[in-house]
Amino acid sequence: MKLNNIIPEPVTSDKKSTKSLNKPEKDAKLVVLQPIGYPFLCNLVENPKIEIFDKELFELYAREQWLGYTVEEGSFIFDQKLLPDYAFKIIKAHPDNSKITDSTSILLMEVEEVREIKRIESTLTMEDVIGQERAKDKCKIIMKYLQDPEHFGDWAPRNVLFHGTPGTGKTMLAKSLSNELKVPLFLIKATSLIGEHVGDGARQIHELFEAASITAPSVVFIDEIDAIGLDRKYQSLRGDVSEVVNALLTEMDGINQNKGVVTIGATNNPHLLDFAIRSRFEEEIEFALPDEKERKAIIELYVKSMPLSIGFDTGKLVNPTKGLSGRDIKDRILKVALHKAIHEDEEIITWKHVKYALKQIKDNENEPKGMFA
């Protein structure tokens, strides 16, 4: 457990040099705290629950006592005023290992509210996403915007909808965009924004975009957006759907001035989206299943990293995988064939193992007809 800023270490010549090397050079733009309570309780002390009714006042209070403190994700910081020795865990610090200043925004959230707003680290590049050229072209526009938001003015790319069959690269492309730009990616599944009580979903949407705005330029990627952007005729399914839809509309319209923030929504079912939300997307981009050339490239890409040697002509697998997504080819064909070879103590994956994987899919009644024609 890291107790950053809490327990002073004895200063030696070695320690001094180490601390100077780790001294933060950047000012913190955003700090997200999770209330933990008293880590060392006696029977006479209760563990109070923190409720904040005025966020601006809490920020003033927090900055005043922690001004100049170094914040590092995963470490702890302690209150020394109203609740002496009450602990807060630093869930998010942007940038990490930075210093709290007069302009640092400090948010207090429960763990359920902050679990999905951490920056997603990725090593993916756009070259890793095979095909989907139209989506890549749009991402290049987004990249130019995030590099220089001022240049675009009122003509910024703000809201883009990715839709199509699962496993066709929607999330992969968002991760590669974030990685190549080195900007925060707030990647969340819309189902995680649904709270237990009416109003929870709307509040969490506003807090998500607030964090993204503070760390701008940034990308908000909402997967399964239809879960919170349901058409209003489905109100019987979700009692708070109107509040959630209105909150999302507010953020997508830029009423809160989310400058330098691009929202990418992803769904397999665009027809389920509320019309008001769907109309906010400047462009809808369909992610199609890979064609023959793309399937060949996908297979060749994945077999390079397999832990066993390949003992069959990969070109022979192109036609039988018609109708499968890139993820299906990897997980339902190549991985199953690999595991079958390992189970049989083979050192080479042969066509026999591939045929086994193909048969498993063919036997599944839910697969598209004509896949193996």
C-alpha cells in the first residue's frame, strides 16, 4: 500500500537523490478521489460515509489543504481538518504523479462511479485494424482536430456513431486512436452507467463528460450506447430513460462546452437509439464483415503470434470463414484449433485441428446460413 505524501521518510543522501528524480514536473489537471474511511479503527470510532452537496465548495476545501501535494494513482491522501486521518484513495490523477495546484479539479466519487473513467492504455495502431477504411478516414479527421481544436472552431468533429456486427473492430479502432494521439480515452460500456436509482444514470453521464472535459483533448467511447440511449417508446423497460437521454443530449450538444472532447458511440443495433440522440451524430459509420482479401490479411496477422507452428496453407481458411468477423476468426477458429492441438500434445497446428474448429461453428444453429457454402 502506497501512502503518498503521508509519512515522511528519513532523508539520506540516497533517498534525496531518488526523491529528486521522482519529483513531479507537471501540474495536476484532474484528481478523482474515492472515500475509504479510517484505515485504523477502534471500537469508539464510527466509519462515516462522505456525502458532498456542493462540489465547488469541496474542491476549495480539498485544494486548500492539499495544495502542492503529489498525487499518484493508487496512493492515498488523508484529511487533516474536518475528519482528521480520514483516508481517500486517488483513483485518477491526470497526469499521473503530478502536483495539486490552485487550478486542479478535484472530484469525489464512490468506486462504482469511477471504475469506468480510468484512462485505457493501449498499444494498438490503426494498422492493427484491417479494413474499415471509411472509419479510419474519419479517425484521421478526429486526430487532426484533437491535435489543434482551435483550428476547427465551430466545425469540429464532435459525435460519431460506429455500428455493425460485433467483433468487426469498433473498440479496437477507438483504442488505436487514443494510443496514436496519446490522449485519454474514456472507454465505458453504457450498461455500467445505469444506476440503481432514478437519476443515477444521468448524474454519471455528466460526471463522465466532466472528467473528459477536464483532461481534454480526449475521446469518450460509449460501447452499447443503445443501453442508455433507448428510443423513448421503451420507457416501460427503463423508468429513467428520459432523464438519461436528456443528459446524453446535453453533453452531445456541447451545452457544457466540452471543447476538445470527441464522443464515439458504438452499437450493434442503431435502430434502437432514440431519434433525438441518433440525429446528433454527424456521421454514422458501418463496420462491415471482412471481405475475402481482408479475411486473408486477418488470418496472416493472427497466425504470426500463435505459440505453435502452422502446418497448413492459411489461404485454405479464407473461404470457410466467410461471414465471420475478425474476432470470430481469432477466437472461434484459430484459438479453438490451437487448443485442440495443445490438448493432443501436438507441436504443429494442422488442418485437422482447423476442421474441428469449423465443425464446432457449423453445428451451432445460431450461425448465419451459407457460411460454409
